[in-house]
Amino acid sequence: MLGFTLVELMVSIVIGLLTTVVIAQVLLSSEGQKRTTTSGADAQINGAQAIYAIQRDVQMAGYGFSSSTGILGCPIHAKFNNADIATGAVTPTFPTLLAPVVIDSTDVNRNAIRLLGSAKANYSLPMQVILPSYNPTGAGTLKTVFPVSSVLGVRSGDLLLAAKADASRCEVFKATADPTVDGQVNRDDDAASWNTVGFPSLVYSFGDVLVNLGNVLDHTYSISARNALQMSRFSVATPTTVPSLNELYPNIVILQALYGKDTNGDGAVDTYDRVMPTSTALWRQVLAIRVAVVAQSNQYEKDVVTIVKPLWDVGSTATVNVTPATANCGSSKCITLDVEATVGADWQHYRYKVFDTVIPLLNMLWTS
């Protein structure tokens, strides 16, 4: 009976090894492609969900006060347990400006977007203060009752904001009872809560406005140190405690936002910039914000896969005033999104997806 020679056996082993190497290479290549595809899909989902979450909230910004355009930009003052929580004396968690959207562009690549509005579940309508006025040093009910044109929607526990007609100052207090008399909002002294004695501290008379904030919609979107979209939420129950930051979607490396302004009064946005308005008239111009989100694939590629930094195409019809300046990209203008600054030296070994949208401030548009 004939058998295998040593040479034949060695040749068979070599052929087997070569076959194993080829199969391994095919599997490795297939696995790499699968990971690239999977991580790309993850980036697509994270980016889409991140910008949707921001868009959904921004559309509600300004609810309850945007219809009273004369008080936009009013500086907000609030006291809790006898301490001012809107100017930094205590942990400054309460918003300091009556504006639907405030963009913090201190970090040009990681902007923070803060939204403000009423959180009333049913409806919130601005109320005009009427005679005999509110007077913190007056006698009797003058210092405990706000006389208003209507009390629709006001309930015990609602946070209300008294605003001067010239937008020079806004002050927050708490309704301490359901209105029992039409045209009267009750404010009893409660030094341990929102109703410090003698606060609101100004006289509010005919033409001034009350805004019903309810439990306050005050959300801030930003990017965490771990490159995730995060959101903080103000809590009426613990107003002097820094709100916890909840990470929503991972691998979000850039968040940029621009104010969309109607500078010529024709009802359409014609200018985008990061300049926060400084007056009521300038706040009236803000009709939208434009947001860009960059999602990163979590798959590190051995080879360089991103040659140039991603671009944010901002179109060609509106004026865009930003620093660094836009550059022409075809017939449009583009802003370079500096992923190197947020990802690091290995930024070219990852893939990126840019999501952008123009979000109308519905409550501003309905009253413009």
C-alpha cells in the first residue's frame, strides 16, 4: 500500500496555510468593511436624532412671551430663599435674559444653545397689568395682588414674570393660590421660596406685563467632554442646584448655531451671525436659528479616510457674518468645521457626517 511522501505532506501543509491566509485576509477585509458600514450608520442615526432633538425644542422657544415683543431682551431677576439666583449671588441656574434662544459661542466649535419658554401644559397668555397697580411698599392688597386684564391659565404654583413695558427689568414671583377673583393674581410673602418680602421690587402699573412661565422650559444643549450631545434642564424644585447634564447622543463632535435675522423688516431671514442682540428692537429681528451638527464614526481607520475638514454649506442667498469667514464652495458659501480641534491629531482616521437645518422660531413668526 502506497502512502504520502514527506515532500507531498509538506506541500499539502503549505497549500493549506496559504489557503488559511487568504481566507483570513478575506474575513478581515469583510469585517473591516462591515465595521465601517455599521459605524457610519451609527453616525447617521446619532446625528439625525441630535439635530431633531434640538429642532423640536427650539420650535417651542419663546412660548408665553414672544407675542409681547416689547419686552424681549428684558433682564431677568429672581430671588429664592432671599437670595438672588439670576445674577450670580447663588448658583446662577435661572435664565438672566427674556429671550427665546441664546447662543453661547465662546467655544466656536462647541456652541451652547439655551432655550426659554413657558412650560404650561394648557396655554400661557401674556397678561396686561391694570390699575390700581402692584406696589411692593403699598398698603393692603397693593403689595400682594397683581391686578391684570385676565387670569386665564394661572394656577397656584405657577412661576410668573413681571415685565416693565420698556423691557428695563423683569422680576419673577410665584402664584400662591388659584385666582378666586377675576383679574387678580395672588402673591403672598414666602421668604423660603420665590416670594421674598418686597419682591418684585418695582411698581408695575398699566401697560406692564405678566408672563406665565409655569414650571419654566429652560433647556441648554451643548457638547460634553466625551463628545456627546448633552442637555441640562432647569428644575423649579431645586433652583439653586446646578442642573445635571444628561448625555443624549454619542459621537457628536461639533455643534454650531447662528441667529437668523430679518434686518430689513420684510418677514424673511436675510442675515445669519453669532452676534447676540442687545436691545428689544434687535431681538425682534431674530426669526430663526441655523444649526449644524457633526457626527463622527466611532471606527478608527488604519488609513487616512478624511482628507479635508468637513464643510457647512450655508447657501448663497443670505448674508453670513461669522469668524472665521465663509469661503466660496461652488455657487454657495461654506464654513469650515474644525474637527481637528475637537477630535485631535487622529481626526483624519475617522469619517464624519454633517447635519444642518434652519429652525424657525414659530412663536416669533406668529407675532411678527
